[in-house]
Amino acid sequence: MSAVTFNETHYSMNSPVTPPSPVVSPPPPPGLGERKNSQTNPQRGAEAGALPQGRKTPMWESERGQAFGEAVGKFFRAALPPLLGMALFILLWQIVSSSGGEHGLPGPAKTWESAKILFADPFYDKGPNDKGIGWNILHSLYRVGAGFGLAALVGIPAGFLIGRFAFLAAMVAPVISLLRPVSPLAWLPIGLYVFKQTEPASLWVIFISSIWPIILNTAAGVSRVPQDYLNVARVLNLSEWTIFTRILFPSVLPHLMTGIRLSIGVAWLVIVAAEMLTGGTGLGFWVWDEWNNLNVEHILIAIFIVGFTGLLLEQALVMVANRFNYE
Amino acid sequence: MHNYLHIEHARMVFDTKKGKFTALTDINLRVGQGEFISLIGHSGCGKSTLLNLVAGLATATEGVLLLAEKEIKGPGPERGVVFQNHSLLPWLTCFGNVYLAVERVFGAREPKSRLRERTQAAIELVGLSHASAKHPNEISGGMKQRVGIARALAMEPKVLLLDEPFGALDALTRAGLQDELMRIVQETKATTLMVTHDVDEAVLLSDRIVMMTNGPAATIGEILDVDLPRPRDRLSLAVEPRYHHLRSQVLAFLYQKHLKHAA
């Protein structure tokens, strides 16, 4: 008796969907279990062996198949609402654009065609005011990175100090409260006046608008280090340096990551606006340039690029932040 | 030496928003080397405050605390503390948590390999060798508490201070850890001060039970000698009349003489 026969009888007995086959038809002799029966009954064995080998268990009946089916179902249940939302959004866009008639907004199809041409050659360079979309994205990203990097360089130590020393916190609180609500672009003239150049001025705007979330979140993290951890440090009589590296810093890290996420979010919001004003390169400049060219498809594409890049930045940082989540 | 830990006329006053609050007053206690002392009392009676004074986490407003004839001025690694809520650092593994303490105490005079041996030994002592590479969020509450005990023991402290070490655990886990603590203290001969609100735990583990009156201005009400022979076994003690006598004495103190009325 081969294993194949056993498997076949086993499956056909257990799955009600399988059409009745000769294998199951003979009634088992009384007093014998199923398994024993399938192995001892010569007639059954012969009949089963005579069956064509093609009758395999269908994939959807096997355990793996069912697990796969469940996973697919789960995926669709999870993916359906967002996909539906996107579809409705595009539909709405289409309705708005077609209701505008001749001079309405470009529709999704037209914008898509335009985007295909645009992204066919993203890295061309035809002089200072005519660069490919790839260059513009990279320029904007560079400015965000540089401005944010400076903000982190200043803001993280400042946040630690402010969180550690109540006196310092009380000292800088009014200044921060006063400066934080200022619209980022209000800082641009100051930057232009001080630096006399557009590039450092736009870095300055990124710096000043993205430094507040870093400072405030780091300080909050430092002042909220659980007393338990500090008690451990005190009981062990750890040195200041060890307390900082082994207890304070790891404990603040999740707050710090939140600060960084908010900062980069703000920086990305601000850069487009700043570049509209400073010109030269970058996504913001490109938007404004295309507005002057009245190329509305490109403006719509720029909006999608800004949104998509921001989303990617956010997701990347969330991934990094989860890495440091200990709870 | 019946005067290893010496507390004399200790008084603790806290400054609160509503003015001064006297938590402890006129605390006098002498603890011999190798003794196991339990502090028992209703919640809010200042028993944890007294432990913090010995740990050096708080400073007495008045009075003197001496350990081996030296004044306790702040926390120090010669006093190992096991906190009620384990207080493990979540970003370090069990090994890392214990190693941090070992490194602090022995790092200056011993090579790294020896430090690792000490850490392993402490983890082994509490029976957690299999979990030494795990992070605190991957192990159970009882295991975390055992790591906390290992951390305190690894420092080879003169005094082991336990602040309701098993308070947050279920009864079965607690019993297991009590047995283990008994064995460890027997092995290491550590002088131990334990805060508890569990009468059975106090009688089972202690050489003496310090019973505290209710706060505010709590003080030591009575001290009960637990003259049960060691090693003790919880099953045979359960049928021991002497055990029940001691137990009922603690209960009488807590529920007849110093019953705390619910506010």
C-alpha cells in the first residue's frame, strides 16, 4: 500500500466538497477505524491505486491554500478603502476639470500624459533656469536636509539643556513662545538682509522653522525621563557621562524622533514656499516657473511630487522611530 | 556585630504644597550583619520612605543613619536596591541591565571577561540564564523582578534593600520567588531589609519583623522576633503552630492595634 493511496483516501474522506469517488463508497467493516480500514482493505487499495494520478488535492483545499486565501482576503479588505478613496478623488478631479470647460483644470488623463513626458528625462540640464524635474527635487531635498541638519545640530543639545535645567527652561520659554508662532516666510527677509544671498537665506528659513519642534520635543523627553530610571542611576551611582549615554539618551530617543519627524514635515512644507520666493532651483521655483509659463499640468504634477516625497520622508522616519520604540 | 546598620532618632519631614508633612518620627533600629528584616505596615505608613533613607535616595531631616559605622550620605553601590516595579532599562537586555551594575562596581579593577562572568553568575543565581539575551518587554513580570534581584546581587552589596519586591506578582509566582530569595540570601549571607505588606511573606522570610504604626508621623510600633529554624519550608510551616502564632501576632498588630480606617 503506497502513501499516495492513503493520502487520497484521507483527503477525500475529510473534504465534503470532493465529489464521491469509488474510494469512499465501500462501507467500512464494523469495528475498524478509518485509517486502519484504508490500509487493510485490499479491495479499496486496489481501486485507489487504479485511480488516475491526476486527482491531486486542489490548492484552495489544502491548508496552505486556505491560509493564502485568507491573506488575500485580508489584503483586499485592508486595501479596498484607500483604493476606493483614491478612485473617488480622481473622479472628483475629473468632474472639476471637465466642468471647467475649455479653461478648466487639466484632467487626470492629460496630467498623466504630461507627467510621462516629464519623467522620461528627469535629469537634463539646460542652463540655470531650465533643469529636469529630478534636479529640482534633489535641490529641494538638499535644502531641507541642510537646514534641518543645522536645526538638529543646535536644537538637540539645546533641548537637552532646557529639559535638564529648569532655570534655563524658564529663561527661554518666553522667547520660544514668542518666536514659534511666526510664519516661516516672515524670516526670509531677515535671512536675505543678513546673508545677502538667496541660498543661505532659504536654509535659514528651514532652520528657524524646523528648530522649534526639535527643541520642544527633546526638552519634553528629557524632563519626562521616568523617575524609576533616574533612581537606578542614583542607586548605581553612575557617572554623569554614563547616565547620559545609557539612560538619558535612550530614554529621550523616542521623543527626539517625534521632534525630528515634525521638523522635517515643517521643513518640507516651508521649502516649496521659500523657493517660490528665492527662485533658481527646487520644486518651489519650478511651480512658480510653470505658473509663469501657464503650464497647469506641471503645477498639478508638482503638487503630487511634493505630497509623495513628504509621504516617503514621513514613512522612512516612522520606520526609524519604530526601531527605537522599546515598550 | 549587632550594630551593622544603625538608625537613631531618624525623622523625615516632606515639604508639600499644604505645608510640612511629617512622614516618620523617632525611628530607632539596629540591624545585625546577615539579618533579614521586614518592614510591615499599612500603606502610607512610611515604610518605603524608611527604606529610601537607608538606600540614600532621601536624606533624613533629623537623626543619624550609619552603615558599618559610616554615615549614609547618598546612594551607593554597597547597598543594592530592588524596586517594586523592577525598574529595568527597556533598551538593554537582561544581561545588559545586570552588566551596567557590575561594570559600575567592578569595572575599574577587573577585566571585561571577569565582569561578564560576574553578570552570568548573577543571572544564573536567579535561574534566568536562558533569558539573558532577551529584552525586558519579552519576559514575564516575575522574570523581570528576578533580573532586578540579579542586578542588585551582582553588585555584591553589603545590604540588600527590597521595596515590596513581589507586590505586583500573582500569588504562585510570588511564592516561587520568595523561596528563591530565601535560598539566595542563605547563600550570599546578605543583610536584607524588605518592605512588604504581606504577612505570610514577612513571617516566612524574616529574622525580625518591624511593625510600623500608621502615618502621619509613623514610627516603629513593635518588633517581632521570628524564631523559626532555618532552612524554612513553606509546606511544613503551614502545619507549624509556632508559625501561626507569629502570623496572628502580626495580624493582631495590624488589624487590632493599628487598624487604618478607610477615609
